[in-house]
Amino acid sequence: MPLLVTRHTSLVTALLTLFALNTNLRDMEVQLTPDQEAFVQKAVASGRYPSAEAAVRDAMARWEDGERSRVELLAALDEAEADLKSAEFSDYTNATLPQLADELKHEARQRRDHP
């Protein structure tokens, strides 16, 4: 079902297609502000997106990615805080910074080569 965006309403009723597990599609009705509606219409008119539905779907995917990154960052911060509390960390000085750089490069290469 296409996303309905009109120029004649101050609040737009849109059918938002969201991806759920198993690639099932679900419809959700949302209201866009006039500025949001204009933003979506401009993106479609410029050719950036083939349809309003595609623009909104991309926005939702980016939001989901951002939320996933935020959760991962918070988990990493919690882990780092726990390491500090349990004294499981290494101190680096100016003299040992090259060692840290080598360790980080090695770790990055491992992640790149063995995802």
C-alpha cells in the first residue's frame, strides 16, 4: 500500500511500512507536521527517493541504526565502568602510547579480517 502524502492537509495521514522479523510488512498510521510533509515531498521531487514511502522507510531505517548504535555505546560505557570499578584496566603513559596504538591497530585488523 503506498504512502499517501497530499498538499491539501495541514497534518498528513501516512501509511508507514515498517519491516518486522521475517520481512513481514505492517501498516502504521502516523501524522506528519507540515514541515515534515514538505521535507518528504522535496526529497521525492528532487529524485532522491522514488516515493514518499521510500523516504519514510529510509528515515526509519536510519533512526533504527542510530538507536542500535546508541544502545551499543551505552553497553560499552557500562562495561568500561565495570572494568574501572574492578581495576581491570591498563594505564598508558606517553612512553607506552605507541604500544597502545599497535594494540589498537592489531585489534582493528582482526575485526576487519575476521568479522
